[in-house]
Amino acid sequence: MRAGHYKAAYTCFKLAADRGYSKAQFNVGLCYEHGRGTEKDLEKAAFYYYLAASNCHAMAQYRYARCLLCHRPENEWDSVQKAVTFLEQAAMAGITEAQAYLGVFYLRGPKPKEKRGLKYLLLAASNGDSQSRYHVGICYEKGLGVQRDLAEALRHYRQAAAAGSRDAQQRARAVEQELEGTTGSGGQGMWASIVCPKEYGKKAFLAFWIKKSIFL
């Protein structure tokens, strides 16, 4: 889209947003976040995401939560809890990015809840997220939130590997060898393998977010 078209789109979105339309509020948030048709302004982006999120726009809930986590003061746990609430709403509305994030958050966050983490990873995996499928395999291999089951771990690893995950390919081979009795416990350091999917960012935990824009 050309710059002139972005400006015209922003103007239309802004008019509708100020009249309370949640989709328009979300789009205005995107315009401010990415500098499309207007000056880039992350505070205004967060404001419009919040308006849309409060009107039950699922992707806005996810993006507002991202704003809270990325720009919160250090050690402000209230912001984290608020963000998690919005993430859970987005996850239950079917937003795969929120499901994948919550899965990792509950497994590796400051207050681990392994069963809940596995629940969200399974949701994301069922929506086609191969990295979450790989993480589900880790949960079954290590018994995180579920009884240890190498056969089930292998099944998830193979599915993730078929989707192109190299890490899953390596773990699948290791589990196959363990099932054949050719290795020991296998899977050492699996906690370190539960990481943010690359497409969701590369910064420290609680600061990774999806980088591709969604302009609706």
C-alpha cells in the first residue's frame, strides 16, 4: 500500500475509532505502532489497542498485553497480571500467538503452572503452531504438566518435525533411541529447550512479541 493510501486509511479508521468501532480502534493502534499514515507513537497505539481490547477485540487484547509487557516498569507485577488476563481472553478467542505465549509463560514464568501451560501449548499446536507442537513433545518427554510418555512425546516431535522444526527432528531421534534402549535418560537440559518461538521475537522472556503486522 502506498503512503498516500495509508494516510487515507488512517483518517477513515480514526473517524470510526472515535465513534467506538473496535475494529477501527484496533487498526488505528496498528497505524500508530507502525507509523502508517501517521507518526509512530507507541503510547497512542497502546491506548487504541486498549479501547479495542475493552470491546472484546481478540487481537487487540493480545497486542495490548504485548504493550504492557514490553513497556512496563521493571518488577511491576500488576501490569504482568493485567497482561496475562488479556492474553487469556485472546487465547480463548483463538489467537494462536496468545496461546503459544501463555504456554511458555506458565511453564517458565515466575510462578510456573505446568498443567495450564500444557493446555495452552496444545491449543496453539492444534492451530498449526509447530513450535508449540515441539514444546508439547518436551512436556511429554519430561513429564511437565502430564505423566511422562515417550511414545506420545515422539508423536508430537514427529508432527513438529514434519512442519519443519529442526529441534523436533533432533529430539525425535533422541527419543527413538531411548525407546530402543540405546541411550540413558536423554533430554537433558529440556527446560532450556522451551523457548519463545523465533517468529515471536528474540528478546528475554516477557519481552518477546510477534513482529509481523496484521492490518485488518
